[in-house]
Amino acid sequence: MAARDEILNRLRAASPKAVALPDLSRFAPPRAHDVRERFGKSVVEVGGRVANGFDEVPEFAGARKIVSLAPGIAGNVDLAAVRDPHDLHDVDFCIVPAALGVAENGACWIEDHGGANRAVCYLAQHIGIVVSAASLVHDMHEAYERIALKPGFAMFLSGPSKTADIEQSLVIGAHGPRSCTVVITP
């Protein structure tokens, strides 16, 4: 027997026995609240806002360059025609659809947004998210039960860009979108 095999056999013999995972159901948060109401409060708590439509959002009304990946909402930048993501540096407003929203933290699950030009979500001055009320979930546990992790790009997005230094000074829009507006559709 080679030394390598002997070492591997000893490691296997010394491995701890498999045990059942603990039952975490007792740690589940109460779900007595209205998921849509809680989601809206969470969006505000992370620095975003909830609107009935983008027509009531000042940053959208004043935007010169709009990228919209949400069906039924028009933009004026053809993302497919952009060859270099650096050309997206002056996008004022970007609208993306979300597959689901999480009430506990206001996060939205965004999939395959913009293809090769997905940088638009990070370069735009302001971001808008469209999420269906039927796709709202209570917490991240429920979110991970619903999403299908697959090859490609997806992310949880929660509010506008923000950072806080050691002096606890919160800066909104520090390194990405300066605002985040969520529209919840029926």
C-alpha cells in the first residue's frame, strides 16, 4: 500500500460519524404580519422607497437616459446595442424586474438582468425594481426554498448603495445607485 493510500485511509477512519441536522423550526420568526406591509417597511428601513408607479418618482421624471428591462415600462437606451459597459456611465435610471421580494430585509432577487451589460444596475444613478405582490416571501429561508440556483448571474439587491465608516456615519449612494425605488404590482 502506498503512503498516500495509508494516509487517506487513516483520515477516513478518523472522520466523525454523520449526525442528523438539528430542527431549526423553533427559531422561525412569527409570520402573523402582512407580508406586503412588512416588505414595504423593510425597503424603507434599508434606505429605499416604495411607490405606486415610476411616474411619481422625481428621479425617473427627470431622467434623460433610462434603461428598462421590465416588460411594459419603456426606456430610451437599447441595452443590446451597447458594446462596452463603460458607455453606461451616464445612465440616469435603470428599471429591473425582480423574481421575488423578502419581507424581513427588503431584498429583491434579480436574475439575468442586462446580460453582458448587467453593470447597468451598478452604474445607474438611480434604480427601480418591479416586484409582484404574489412573489413576496416572509424571510430568506422561504426565499431560498423558492429560487432555483442555476448557471448565470443573479443577486439579492436591498436598497440603494450605502456604506458606513467606523464613526457610524451612513452614506447613501457611496459606490452605486443613489436611490432605490420598488414598485409592487398586484
